[in-house]
Amino acid sequence: MSKTVRGRSGGSPSPVRKPRDGGWVTAELALGLLGLALAVYLLGGLFSTVMTQIRCVDAASELARQGARDDQAAVERVSQRLPAGAVVTLSQRGDLVLARVEIGLTPWGSWFDPIRLAAEAETVREGGGG
């Protein structure tokens, strides 16, 4: 749409045109939205990694407590609640019960190598060991 204004000399009207941006706003918007989508994707993977690490720490702590009580049924229940692919190691060293939970996590699919997460916990065996 163009407006018509009179020139300074009062002669014939000349159209006033808006300058064209040549599509730059559309390109900038597309790139901005792509960057935003990428940031949300990466933050989602980071959130998933942090939550999985917290689950591993909680599980290792609970496994150590249940192992110290010699409650194999509880150890089995905790192990089944872990994400697929988690490796649980329960061992004893003197009066200590050691629990380790390890998992390889791929929060961003096959684009990157798996992130190795691990958590360890230890507690004193109940009943004085033995």
C-alpha cells in the first residue's frame, strides 16, 4: 500500500514507499526458532541426565542399607526399579557393605557417545558383621 504526498515544490504527487527488508526478518525468525528448539532439546537431555544421576544415588544408598540388613528381597525390588541397562554391584569389605550403580545414558540419542553415570554408597553391616 502506498500513500501519495505532494512534493515540496507543490508539483505532482510522488508515492512514498516503505523500505523492503528483503526477507531478513523471516530468515532471522526461522534461525531464532531453530536455536530455541535446539536449546530446549539440549536442556531436556541435561535434565534427564541429572534426574538419572539422582535416581542412581538414591538407589545406591537404599541398596547399601538393605544389603546391610541382609534383606535380599528388598535389594531385588530396588534393582528392578532402576532404568534398563543399570548395573548393580553389591559387595562387602569387613563390616562395610558397598553398593555401586552404573548406567550408560544417551540423552541425545545416538548423536553422541553414552554418558557413564555411577553412584556409590557404603554403610556398616547391621548386627556387627559376619
